[in-house]
Amino acid sequence: MGTVLVLPDLVSPLEEWHQLNVGHRELQIADYRELNGESGDFDQVTAATVHLVRKLPQPVILVGHGFGAFLALNVATTQFGRIDRLMLITPMYQTEKHLVLSSGIHFKSKGSFKATALDKVATGQLVKSTIARDLTNQLMHIQCRTDIFCGEQDRRHKQQAEDLYHRLLEGHLTMIPQMGTKLMTATFDALNEILR
């Protein structure tokens, strides 16, 4: 059996993840409102996600997009043997130089956060707690296969996706034509091909 745990991006609608075909596995989409807790910081969300991974039917495949990919990498560095595979869309492993994770927050109106994981204020707080994070030294602890997906049009994440591919023991990079930072049909086709 096993579980596919989706860690969505903070500024993307959650309902689009229901088109993910997970085969015989259980699909679980992380609810950041539950994982965020009172502190509203990245360490809290990471600890809560680790706790969730330990409770889910094993093996667990983590699918992360944007902020969720950064979170998935952070979780995978400590959960040896519990994570069967990582599938990362527009991933980052460093946030020290610029706050790329917040790129979509400032331009969205408050009302547009109704379909996302958290409201605008909570999203901003969570993203601020990721400033100056660098997972470079922890990447060697990720032993599972890691599929990395990046859009050919995504100038913001392309370099980190390529670097991540080279740094991971079992990294596999797929460039998706016409894709930027947002999910599209081709993204789900690539994910579904692996998960079927």
C-alpha cells in the first residue's frame, strides 16, 4: 500500500492536487493549518510533518512543490528508511541569498488565499522563518531516489534544480517544456507516469 504525502506550495490552490493518480497508494495532502501550530515557523512545520510521516502507512512518497519541496528535503534529511522516494517540483535547497519562496505572496490579494493552505499573514510568517536556510550539508543524508521536476521557463529555480540533481546520490532531473513555477497538465502527467 503506502502513502503519497503531498506538500503543496503555499501560494497554489490545493484542489489541483486531487488530479494526482497515486495508483494503489493512499493520497494525503498536507494541511498546513494543522502543521503550522501556534508558533507559525518552519521548525514547527518540519517537526509536525516528521510526526505525520511516522504515522502514515509506509512506505511514504513525499511530493513537494515550491515551499513544499523545500520542506520535503528538510524532512528527508532525518527520516532515513521512512521516505521511499522524493518527487520535487521547482525545488530549492538554499534561501539565504534571496527570499524566492515568497515570490508569489506579495502580489496576491488577501481574497486569493481562500484556495491555498494558509491565509496571507500566516503564509508570510512561515516564509519569513525560512530566510537564511541552507540544506547543502544535510543533502548527503538523503538516500532515497529523488525525482526533480523543473520548468524550462522557470529561470528562478532552474539553477538550484540542476545543482540539486548533481548533489544527490540518486537525483533524477526532468525539465518540463513550457512550464514556469505553476503546475500544469504536463507536470501531473510526469508525476502520474512515475506513480502508476
